[in-house]
Amino acid sequence: MPNKLTQPNENKVLTNDGQRVAKVIARSGFCSRREAERYIQQRRVQVDGQLIDNPAFHVAVGQIITIDDEVIPDIEPTQLWRYHKPRGCLTTKHDPEGRPTIYHFLPRHLQSLKPVGRLDYNSEGLLLLTNDGNLLRQLTLPANQWIRRYRVRVYGQIDDLSLSKLKQGLTIEGIRYEIDEVVFDRQQGNNAWLTISLREGKNREIRRLCEFLGWPVNRLIRLSFGPFQLGNLEKGEAQQISGKVLREQLQTSLST
């Protein structure tokens, strides 16, 4: 339970000092900034017991923010974790079909972290997790154009013509797919290994491209997300990125 420094006071006059309430909610890890703005517009957010409907409203330190009468968590220092997602689980909190999610495998103290982007059920490798809604939004903005690098095993024989088409980009069912780089690593019997790098990352992009060329994907591993690498993390292992490294990498990567 978060510490309540004061109790809600319906007679207290709301001020317009401090930080925007939606930003404070996102920093608490309760939800993303966009979700917070939607909750505010739906009149589900109170500050010191009074409903607000303006996402630009500012709150000061010590004021109590509730969403649907639930006090938001205390704001913790920004955290970013590297996690080696195993195959056979979803990047979501709950699944209506009852399939396992990453939260079945994450330790108890990491259950409040939110994934930065997604890896589908049968994909594995590097997944970033954070407690900061603003950081999550910053890392996933298309404008940042961070490269994601994948190791991909496909079923089939790699030919130069199809490889050239993949490098040039393809239009499939009216959708244009552009990759940043593709390297043919080796042929291993009926399977082949590729290393594919892309920036935008449309839904199931690599699988759709490879299947279109007649190469069904039977293994997909994300090796990196921007400057952050999977490295030697074991499957299911999580490791926090230090504040110093996080600041350095974000300052370098997001300013280029």
C-alpha cells in the first residue's frame, strides 16, 4: 500500500502549481500518460477528493491522486530492465484464453513493470521493462527510429533473388515493409539463419516478409533494442540497467 502523507480534504482548494497530473500518474507506473489522460477526460481521477477533467492540471507534492478511488502508487525512481523473454508466453498482463504471459515467469518484485513494445507468443529474446510510463512512451515513439536486431531461423533454401527483394522492401496486401538490413548467415540443412534489422517494427513484420518469400519462420530471437543488447542473459533472466548507463544511452541515442 502506498504511504498516504495526508488525507483527502474536500474543502481544499486545488492549485495549478507543480507537474501535470497525467505525467505524475504515468511516473507512478499506474498506467501510461495517454491512458491517464483518457481516465481524466472520463472523470475517473480525483486530486485531494475533487474530480478533475483537464489533463493539463498541475499537482503539487503531497496532494493525493486517486483513479476510481484507488490511490496511485508512490513515485519510484525510473527503472529499466533487460529481460530474456522465453518462447511460449505473451507480452501482456492477462490473456482471455488463459495462455501464460511474461508475468507468470517474472519475479514478484518485477510484476508492476510494463513492457516496452512486444514480442509475440513464439518469439523470444530481449524485452525491455520499465516502471515509468513516460519513458515507455519515449522509447516506443516511431520518431525515435531505434533499430531492433533479430536472429531469424527460417525453413527453406535462401536464394539471391529473394534475398535481394527482401533487402529492397516488399509490399504485401497494400502494406509497405522496409527493413534496415538483412544478412544471410548460413544454410543448415533445410533451415537457414538470417540476421534482420528494422526500425519501425510493424506487427509480425519479419514473419510476414519471410513467409511471403516462402521461408516460414520457426525461430525468432530479438538480439537488441536500440543501444540495449540481449547479451548473455539466460532465458527468463532479468537484469536492471543502471541509472548511469540509462542516462548515457538515452542522451546519446535519442539525440542522434
